[in-house]
Amino acid sequence: MGNQNHSLSATRFYSNESLPSAKDIDWLIVMGGPMNVYEDDKYPWLAEEKRFIEQAIKQDKTVVGIYLGSQLIANVLGAKVYQGQHKEIGWFPIEMTDEAENFVVFDSLPQKLTVFH
């Protein structure tokens, strides 16, 4: 599989790196970190990251969150984010939802698999 004319970039909000325009991206993948979604006072860049996520969602971009990233997306969409009753650390089974099966990026994955949390 060759280049397919895609480009990949990363923005480190915590390092005050400049952001692309949300209109110039197709996908936004929001990664994790050790902080929690409500620590804007301790990590001021979280507010800017949330604004960027909101812009991408409003522009109908594909937005995927990993760990803290999924919590940030939930927060931007108005959900309450809270600590679960049990820690999810280690290897656990997951399975595809009907919605996930509609994304070509998941085509090569089995319906059920065990992943590291």
C-alpha cells in the first residue's frame, strides 16, 4: 500500500504548538494523558484542545478519542465524565459495534478481540 496522498501531522497542545485549521483536516485523533478532563486550571491548554475538538465536530470531521481523548470528546458533547467503579488496566476483550463496522479503517479487525487498556 503506497502513499495514497495522505499526510499526517501532530499538534502538542501542551507545548503551545500552532494548530491547523479544522477545515484543513479530515480526521482528528485525540490521544491520552495522565490528567483528567476537568483540570483546565492546572493544564490551561486543555481548554484550547476542547475548542478545537468542538470545531472539528461542528464541521462534521471524523473524530476519534483514545483514553483522555475520548473523555475530552464526551465533555465537549456535554456528557459528564467520571471515574469508573473498576480500573481498566490490562488485557480485556472488546467487540465491534454496528457503527464501527461501517468504518473502512476497521475492516481488517475481527468482530471480537482482546486489547490492552
